[in-house]
Amino acid sequence: MSKKMLADIMRQAQKLQQEMQRLQEEAKNKTVEATAGGGMVTAVANGAGQIVSIKIDPEAINPEDREMLEDMIVAACNEALRRAQEMVQTEMAKLTGGLQIPGVGGIGDLLGGIT
């Protein structure tokens, strides 16, 4: 491999890294929403893999059945996080041209491997 080819590869890798950093910053500002219990609980997650808000319909609050509310909260949060990861993967696929690059593509990758 010539020095020119190696230099080109290094430039492309650096450009990809910069684009991934840009995507990471943008992902923090993008959100997705998921509901559970027929809309009784709504969770919003961002592209950084954080739950940014939870809304609970007052009718869902039943002191007699706390477990059902807890289950709805967990379900809404899990679905919101799944959708956020899907959103990030879609954006990464645009960036990489659909190539499956090991270690690239999920929220965990954006957060340095932490999910």
C-alpha cells in the first residue's frame, strides 16, 4: 500500500470520526416518544439514550394497583429507548452508507460503549 493510499484512508477515517461526533451532538437533541397502557404513560427518550420525560395520565394512578403503573412506566421507557436506538442506527447507516462497521451504530457506541 502506498503512502498516498494510506494517507487517503486516514483522512477518510478522520472525516468519519468527525461526522460521528457531529451525529452524537445532534442525537442529544432528537427525541422519540413511546406510550404504554393505551397512552396512560408516555416516555420520551433522546438519541443519547436518556429518558428525558415521563407523563402519567392521572387516571393511571390507582393506589390499589401500583404494580400496574410501575409496569406501564417500565414498558414505555423500554420502548422509548428502543426507538431512540433505532433512530441512532438509522442515522449511522446514512453516515456509513449502510455498511455494518463493527463498533459503530448504536446508542452504546455514541456513549463510549455504555448502554
